[in-house]
Amino acid sequence: MIDRFSELSANERTWLAWVRTVLAIAGFGLLIDKVSPAGTTGDWFAPALIGLSALLLVAVTLRFYLVRRMIRDSADDSERFLSAEGLLAGVVVLLMLVLMVFLAGLV
């Protein structure tokens, strides 16, 4: 049996949930690119969503490896964990700001 299998598999399920979220965000960006007329907000918003989804994927993948290492080492290195969480939260906040600007029609 694999040591700490339940924690490792929970970490992997969390990562997979984030990957599905990233794919949905990128898909939304592609949809906006296809349905928005030329010269509108879609010209910058769709690439912004796709770029943010790529950044989010990098952040959650780094978090996955960091948590996996902490589980395997039985370590509670919360300082490294908080920096990964901060990066993840920053990308999500940036994504929400871009969405708010788009929905408010400010650009």
C-alpha cells in the first residue's frame, strides 16, 4: 500500500478540479473570441482570459507539487504553502478584475 494514499489522492483530485476550471476559463475566452465582432472588447479580453488561464494552470501545478512534497515528507512547511496559495489567490483576483471590467463595459 502507498503511504498516505488518501492525502495524496485528495491532492490530485484538487489539482484535477483546478485543471477543469482552467479549461473552462480558456474555453470561455475562445467562445468570446469567436462570437465578438472585430474591434470590440473581445479583441483583448479573449487573449487575456486564455493568458490568465495559462498562468493559473502554472500556479495550481506548482501548488500540487509543493503539497505532494509536504505530504510525502510529513512536513508542515506552512511558509512555502502560503506563498503558493498567495500566488494562486493573486491570479484568481486578477481574473475576476478582468471579468468585472468586461462585464461593466468599461473598455
